[in-house]
Amino acid sequence: MAMPALMKRVLLALLLLALSLPAAALTVLSYHDVRDAVDGNVDADREAISTRHLVDHFEWLRAQGYSVVSLDQVIAARAGRGTLPQKSVLLTFDDGLVSATTRVLPLLRAYRYPAVVAVVGRWLDLAPGETVEYAGSKHVRAEFLSPQQLRELAGSGLVDVVSHSYDLHRAVPANALGGQQPAATTRIWSAAGYETEAALRQRLHDDLARSAQQIRALTGTSPRAVVWPYGAHSRVGEEIAATLGMEVSFSLAGQQPAGDASIARILLSANPDSAGLANELRRPLRRGPVRAVQIDLDAVYDADAAQLERNLDALLERVRRLGVNQVWLQAFADPDGDGAAAAVYFPNRHLPLRADLYSRVAWQLRTRTGVEVFAWMPVLGFVLPDAVQQQRLQIAPPRAHGPQDPPRLDPFLAESRQLIGDMYEDLAASGYAAGVLFGDDAVLRDDDALAAAAPPPGRARTDALIAFTQELLRRAGTWRPGLKSARNLFAGPVLDEADELHSAHSAARFLASYDQVALMSMPWLEQAADADAWLAGLAEAALRLPGAADRLVFELQARDWRGTPRAIPADTLVRQLHRLQQAGARHLAYYSDDFLRDEPPLETVRRAISAADHPYRRP
């Protein structure tokens, strides 16, 4: 029988897709419940997969030459005791549902595929009649693996039963505003204040120790890995898990972030068939275009709690309808607009807390609009409450270069470095961030009076400041491993490399050092006589730089701050965004977005800034 033309085209498309897939050393797939009937996008449990589609996945992996490996092989390879096949896949099944035995185990036996099953201890200890909320409905103890089923899995020779924590698979109070965040990474807020770091460490240790003891008692084998609920993890948690014998940890990022020791997994949702699996494996090949807006958290804040809630709702609706995929969110308070932080929006050791707002807004943006949130922070621009300490640490003389430079602390003083590092660590401990945007205060002038340890003006200062930001990222990574990095770049060094001497900014060095570089493409800020001509020249110079296509984000200004601040006409902003795209720019952003006054007008700017394939009006 002849194959229909449509079927031929589908098979050809799948073949071409398969040929373009990356030959990564290890891909880890995250599955959850397996049921005979799943309604895809409309199913209440979006992470459930049908038995038929799981079979399709297994068949597709075999046909495409993937090797399904065991946890033991992964541990051996990480320890240098062996190597993984070129196209390796590890199968993981989360939450300890009965289907791991009734549906998954028979398939593993049929294909001789090893797998990891991660169990939540608290759910295994549900009392008769007790329920737990799971995927939009209440589940009873019988829907989770029994002791006999756990022993069957562990004794199969194919399954490693590991920890999904004892009771960290839940949200806990994160701040006084009612925000909830994952238990494994959040310092719990109560009327008595915030949980201390020591208390958090003890809580993590006690939870994972209890989980390990439970698994050992039920299966006779201690767990060798931890699968972090919601993918929320920290280096602190990883270190604690390792002391309890869990030498490998798994998160939920789609691709492995740099600097993250926890192994990233691909979360499979909406019941994908084999073509959907192929698409998920292909997705990390190249990041899509960045479409970002930079948001002043000062505009969300209001002393009136009810007004603050209205402001937050307006922001979330604005971001949702704009269709952007990143928000660069101010984490510090700057109501006077001088670019320096005299207070911040997260609990910390050194500056006044204006309101514990960052964590709530960042998490709401992530969970309700789906964007990545980069915490926008100063690098040097801090005003300390102790005037004597400020005078001792500040680059002298203060404001030597006028209003364009905020007060800056000297990064070549050990006390400054420790203090600023503490701020970044406290920020990361307070709440979600996908990355950090280092602000435009990170500048060193050729005539700055700096500590004796400072190198001379030029490339050495540029590299020293880059190294300091990387140190800050490492400090933040204690609580948020795998944070991405972004940094503001002045236009001057792009148009004239000699300008590096006066700013310690270098386009080439920044592109080589950060995941993203936010080029301040702001003609009115630069006093350009012809804004469009200036922008065209900047784009031409910038896009010649190595790495610019992948890492450079052109950040336009939506507001003219000279004299009496005014909004840039929306048609001008849209025209500039389109012309940058025509010139070859992939990544675009603008600052600032006034979501309370609809500036720039949503219906006008969305078509130019949306990351959606079809940025039409959304309901």
C-alpha cells in the first residue's frame, strides 16, 4: 500500500528534526504520573503522560541511537571512573506514584531500560483518610507506592529509588506580604521574623536525613541521589545531601546552567508524543530571541498595602500582555533616581529594608506570566547608613564626575568587597532569580582616587571589575546555583574602543564574560543630534563584534530624562526596534516601562517587543 503524501511529509520532518538533535553527553528526562488516558493540554495534571506516549518515547530513543543509562553509570562518570555513551539518556520518574510500578516497571523490563524513581517521604506516610493536594485534586495514601511496591522497584535491578525530600515538596511563607516559595530554598517567614541561615541548614539536614532513613528502611538501600522538588536547590542543600550519601542531585532546568553542580532535567508536560520529545531534546540548541523590559520596583511599591496590590496586579497584567520573555527587575530602592542603593527590597545585613517586595514580585512574574526574572542590582553604587563607613569606603572625591555617576564604593578595598558580596548573597537567599543584571553604576574612571591595590586605568581595570562581578555571582550562587549573568554596557566603548580608559567598559571583554550584555542604545541620553542615525551607527559597530549576535541585547530608552522627563513617542520607539531587527539584532529590550501610565502604549509597543510568534491582541 502506498504511503499517503501527508504521512511522508510528517516522517520526513521527524527525520530531519532527529538529524539536527544535539549529541549531548547526558540528557535527563523528568516524568511524573503515567496513565492510560491523558487529555494533554486540558488535563488537570499537566505533567502526566499516557502509557502509549511513554512507549513511543522509548521506541524513539532506541531508533535514534540513544543509550538509556543508569544512575550508577552517571555517578561513575562524574567520579571519573568511566565515560557515558555519546547520546546518553537518564529516565527519572518523580513523586512516587503507584504508576511507577503498575505501568513504568513493566515497560522498563520489556526494554531493559534503567530508571530513577524519586519518592516524597511525607506522602508515603499519609494516615488513613488523610489526603494531599496533587495536580489539582486530593490524593490518598493508596495512590502512592506501597512498601511492597517500593521493594519490588528496588529489587528489580533496573530502578534506583531516591529522595524527593521528606517534606520539602510544598510552598512555605516567604515574606510578610503573603508570598509563598519552595521549602527547600526559602527562609521561612513568620510573625517572629525570618528563619536564620543556621535554622534553614538544620531543617534541610533533618528533612533529607529522615527521607534517607525511610528509604533505607523500606527498600534496604540508602538513596544515592536527591531530586529537588520544583527544581529549587542551593549549594548549601547539595552539600548537606552529599554528607548523607546523596552524591548526585537533580534540578529542573531545561539545559545545564554554567556553574550548577546539580544535574539539569527536561520536564515533559502536556503529554508529548515522540515528535514532542524530539522537539524538547532539540530546544537547547539555540536560545530564542530575548525580548525584555526593565522594571522599576519603586513604581510597584506603595506604603498603602491595598494600592501596592493594585500596582502588582497592573504589572503582572502588563507583562503578560506584552508577551516578553524576560523582566529586569529592580531589587534596590532608588526613589531619587541617582542610581545608588540607600535601601533595598529584600532582607539583608547592611542596608535598610524599604519593603520585602522583590521576592514576591519576582515569583509572581515567574509563575503567573512565565518570564525569566533578572535581579537588577548595583555593583558599586551603595549608600551606607553609617556615614563614617561610607566616607571610608567610597571612591573619593564623591560625585567627581557629576550626576552621571552615583556614589560608588571602592571595589579594591576588602571591606567593600565583603559588604557588597553579602548583599548579593542575601538577595539570592531572599527569592527567585534566573539571573543578575549588573547595573551601569559599575564604572571606574581613569581619574578615580582608588585604593593602592587598584590597577592602572585601562584593560587591567576592566578585567578587575569583571572579576569582581563574577565573584558576586559566585556569592549569589550559594543560594541560586546556575544564575545567568547580564551587564549594562555604555555605547561609548562600542563606538570608540579608546573610551574604555574612561569607564572600564569594553564591548569585546563583556561579550566574552557574560551570558548577556545590555547595550545602552539610548540616543537622547547620549545627546545625539539625530537619534536614528546615531542608533544605526551603533548597531553597525556593535554587530561586527564577536559574540554580538548571541549575547548582545540592544536596550532602547522609552523615556527622555533630560530636563522634565517625558515619554519617547511610541511610534519612534517601535520604529527603532524594527530598524534594529532589520540591521540584524536578535535581542531587544527597553527601559523604562511605566505600567501604571501605559507608557509606552501597550497596543503599540507589543507588536515590536513581543516574543510571541503571533503578537496579536491577547484577551
